[in-house]
Amino acid sequence: MTLVPPALPPEITMLERGWLSANNILFIGQHDTALVDTGYCSHASQTLALVQASLGDRPLDRILNTHLHSDHCGGNAALQAAWPGVLTAIPPGQADHVRQWDAYALSYTPTGQHCPPFRADTLLQPGSCVLLGDTPWQVHAAPGHDPHSIVLFEPRGRVLISADALWENGFGVVFPELEGTDAFDDVAATLDLIERLAPLVVIPGHGPVFGDAPRALDTARRRLDGFVRNPAKHALHAAKVLLKYKLIEWRQIRLDDLAAWARATPYFGLLHGRYFASQSATLDAWFGSLVDDLVRSGAAARHGGMLHDA
């Protein structure tokens, strides 16, 4: 049976993106317009065109980022250039890194991704409310996938913007765990928060809008339990996600160039050294096994010396 996605309030336009770019959630109110998350930088021109088409003659007044991973804020700079007066709000915790533009601390260098520098004008403080589409939305801390992430909740209609804290079939990679910081408990606490909020409609960071939050929470908790019992499983998943994500951006790349990118991307050395050095003596050999796994799963195709997204 095909489930019909739940209807969104009329002031919300959800621009569902491919996995490279997070979904864009556009609010058009009587006196104000706002966009939650702006996608990856390679899609910035498309993001700008989509937002302009939806707004017509109206300007974009505000940008809100649920967190500062490159696929959620990579379009900030382009939108700020198009609308110089737009006010940009980010979660607390990384404002100094944005102000000084520390690409390493902001995770872009370690993950081998890019994000054009942008400015942040104000903070999305957990425990506060923001007006979106003329309706108050609650700001909730949602650590786990990212320690500074927030989610947004509209209690009257029970609509949740869940970012990467909850997808219909899981949640985002728990990056603090990869760096040696215990964060699986934070994921569990965020899932408990979402259960208490009891949303009827969930707008995830990636994938379609869905309505069965209890089923999604059950799926997420079972996935989390597997990672808790076997952290190396999570690390392997994370490595494949980083590789597949970059392949989505490139579409195709020479295997030699891909290996060079992996050597230059600190997260691969980190993951290999922490979890897989005993299984594979060299980073290159381990990375080659990741490529083999993607090909076997159908997520990539190898032709001669090239790897293609699939």
C-alpha cells in the first residue's frame, strides 16, 4: 500500500532535495519569509532558483540552519549574496568558528567537503521560540548526529523539522563518536525528546515528509542499538557514507584521484587508525575495500580506472 505523505500547512513549501543537499523548508508568512537549511554548495545556483521561483517578487528575509554540516548550510553564501539583507540564524556553539571561518573546526576539511564562507547574524537558542510563517516554533537542542544541532517543533499542528536527528529510516552519522566523544547516549536522548513531542508530521533533513513517527523512532532505536553494541559497524557505515556522498557530488572520478582524496581527507585516516588498522595494514588497502563494498551493493559502478555513482 502506498502511503500518502501528510499535508503541510499552506505557509510551508518543502523543497525535497537529493541526498547531496538537505531539504529546504521555505516559510512564506504575511510579513516575513524564512528558509530552513540551504543545501550543499554545488547545488547553490539551483537552491537560489528554487527559492526565487517560490518567493516571486518577495525577498528572503531569514535563513535558519538546523546545524552547520555542509549539506545544510552550503547555500548560505549564495543566498546572502542574492539578498544582502537576509538575517542568518545558527545554533549556538560554533559562532566563533563561523566568525573566524575555521573550516577544520566546522568539519569541512576533515570530511573532505566544502562550504563557502558565510556570516551568522544571530543564534537559535534551545528553549526559545521563533516565528515562522506567522506561527511560533519551538527550538529544541538535538545533539547526537552533531553536538550543536537543533530541531524545530510547532506544537499546535505537531509538525517537526527533524534535520538529521530522525529520518523515516534512520538518522545521520554520529560524528562525535568517530572523533572519540561518547554521543550514542545523546542520540537516544534526542529520540526520546522527539517521542515526547509526539509529532504528527515530520519534515526530515533528507527524504520525504512522513507521518508515522513511532515507526521511524522504532527503526532508529534498533539501528542505534546495533551501533552501540558494535561501534566498528557505525564507523564502517560512516566511512561508506562519506565516500558515497562525495561520489554523488563528483558523479564519476578516476580511482587514482579518489585514493588521493581519501589520503588527504583526515576522517579516513582517523577511522582506519581507530577501528580498522588491525584488519588492513594500510589506509589504501582499507579504502579499496570500501570501494569494493559500494560496488557490490550497487551504490557505485567501476569501469576500467573510473568509479561512477550509481
